[in-house]
Amino acid sequence: MTAGLLIAAPASGTGKTTVILGLLRAFRDRGLTVQPFKCGPDYIDPAFHRAASGRESLNLDGWAMEGAMLDALSLSARGADLVIAEGSMGLYDGVIAAGAYSNGSSASIARRMGWPVVLVIDASGQAQSAAATALGFATLETGLPFAGVILNRVNSPRHESLLRHAMAQAGITVFGCLPRRADLTLAERHLGLVQAAEHPSLEAAIRDYAAMLAGHVDLDALRGAANASGSKVLALGTRMAPPAQRIAVARDLAFSFLYPHLVQLWRDQGAELVPFSPLADEAPDPASDLVWLPGGYPELHAAKIASAGRFLAGLRTFAQSRPVHGECGGYMVLGRSLTDKDGIRHEMAGLLGLETSFAKRKLNLGYRLATLAAPVGALPTGARLRGHEFHYSSITAQPDPPLARVVDATGTEVAQSGSRRGNVTGSFFHLIAEEKP
């Protein structure tokens, strides 16, 4: 396995993503080939990783993925000089009960892969107390490879001196101290960062991050701390059956939440993916075996989707004879209507009776295990699919039979079970992996 580091934090909001993007580009600027990964269920950050590193970033999820799948996906780092993986939320955050491999924490990925943790600590509002945080994270669980810290939002040379002295006393390595920079922030919306493709100045921002990291972090020491003492993977040991042989996949700003590892694993099994853009009023390829509408932000483009006559007509014609599936945003577009945050109702494809609304936001979040009550393309009835749900829309009507029995990470049944009608299926569930029998 390629030596790497896992960049984590005590909690969200520490500036970890800025650090990640800066490191990816700073090492790339030094002539290194850097392979990014993202821990946990996140379909937005990997696109930023790709922009910074030039390589596809894959998700590693201990709750949804078996150990063999994690190991197989780690082989994407072959040919790279260094792995930089980004943790999710706080380092130890996950669910109570273990899933396919672990409880889904970033710490579990660090242990399995042997990638030492570099903790990004927001030092604002504290000085010596930051050492207690670092020491606690370094020692809470035995067997966790821990390299040291990068201190962010440092206010002054005196502040830095206090921080470094306290870390030294605690035996914590400091790789760098980043000054507070209010100008180096990325725009956010309700699911996290605004998508990479929506940032007209993303490249300039990444260059600024890289310059800051190169100027304030010991990159040589970081690379020297990289390791890979975990699983020794010799060959691909996992498969994931695609839902069809030839798949028409909606891909644009409204439909972008399809995990790169699914694309890779489906192609490994011989599937062909044919992209099309509903926002450009393109119909799905009529020679395909299945249409897949991923999640995204259809609520931001509802009027344009409602007026996309060629797309809607092509989708309806396709659904008369072959399967169509929608995930989250794609599911909403398959329904009768979508009401945006301003209370304006937009007619959608009408292939399902589902009606959804953003007029009253309600967060729906968590891991999901779905047992299919009907096929989704080649995925058979009874298949057990692991994934997650993350959206703010509310269901105002759902008259069709459920697609699946869905439970959360504790085994508690959830009400949002998806819908099916004829050849059309959909749910708010984002597929990550299929559970093996």
C-alpha cells in the first residue's frame, strides 16, 4: 500500500477542507503524485480533491463497506507517491453499532490502512488548552497511528509560541501553524460546500491554499510521517454488480451526487455509463438498459427541469419499457411535483406519485440499510443495500408502494422507504455498497 496520512479534526468547522486542498496542491506542485480519499458518506468533497490533486478521490466508509471493499478501493493509490485522506466530522465520530466493517469513524479507517492521523485544531479562543485536545485525541484509543497536529487560525506570534510550547510539553508534534485568514473560505449551502463545478475561481483559491500551506507547514516532515502499516492488499478482492449493462446517467449541476467508487466498480464489472444533461434538455440514451438519476440540487433548478421538454419526454418514453431509478434529488424529479423554498410548485416527470417540498426545511440524515421489495434494474428483490440519507426536503404525498424496508444504523425502521410504479423506482437513499449474503 502507498504510504499516506489521514487529515482529521476534533469536529467539523476547523478549516480541515482548506488544509486538505492546500496539501494536495502543495505536494502536487513539488512533483508528487498524490492520491486523495474521503472518509465517510460525502459526495461533494471528492470533487474538490480531484480539482486540487488531478486524481479521482474515492470514499472509504467503514459502516457501509466490507473490509475487502475498503482494501480494494485503497489500491486506487497504486502509482501515487503519497495518500492524503480527509476525515469526516470529528476523528472518532460514527454510529454506536458497527456496520459492515466498523462504526464508520475516520479513526477506524486510519487503523485499518495504517495512515497516521494529523489533527487539524482550530486554535482560536485558546492557547495551552489546545494541547489537552491533541493529547486526548492521540491517546483515547490504543492502536491509533497518530503523527501530530496542524494548528489553524493562529492569531499572532505570541499565540503560536504558547501553542508550540504546550504541544512540546505534551509530546505532540506540530507540523505547522496557519494564521487566521478570513479571505480563504469556500462558500457553503445546506449540504456543505457549494459544488466544485460552481466555483468560477476555485483554481485560484486552491493555489492560495497551497501557498499558505507551503509557507507555514513543514511539508518534508509531513511526508516523512506518512505510513501504510495496515492491510497488505495484493489484488482486487471485491465486486459490486451494476444495475444494468448500459446505464444512462444524468450528470450536471442538478444531478452530480454519484459516488466515484460506484462508477469504478460498475465499470470493473463491464458496465458502460452514458452521461446526459437534463439541464441541457438532453434525453437519456434510448439504447441504454436503465436510466439512473443521481442526487444533486434539483430544487435550485426546478423551473428549468420542469421546462426541459426533450428530457421529460425521453424519460417518460424510456420508462414505458425499461427501468428508471432516482436517488434523492433524482427521486424528487421522478415525482409529480417539487415545491421550492419560495413555495413555488414545479411539475416534475410524474412517473411516481411523490410530491416534495422545501418550503419547510427538515433535516433527514443518517446511515441506511435498505432491503429491496422490488428490483432496481439488475439489483434483485431482497438485495440489502447500504447507504445514507441527507436532505432537507419534506414529503407531502407518497401514494405508491414502498421500494424497500429501510432501517437506520441502530436497526430502527424509518418511514422514508422509497416508491415504485411500473418500471420506475426511487428513494432518498444514496447507494454506497451492496451487503454480501
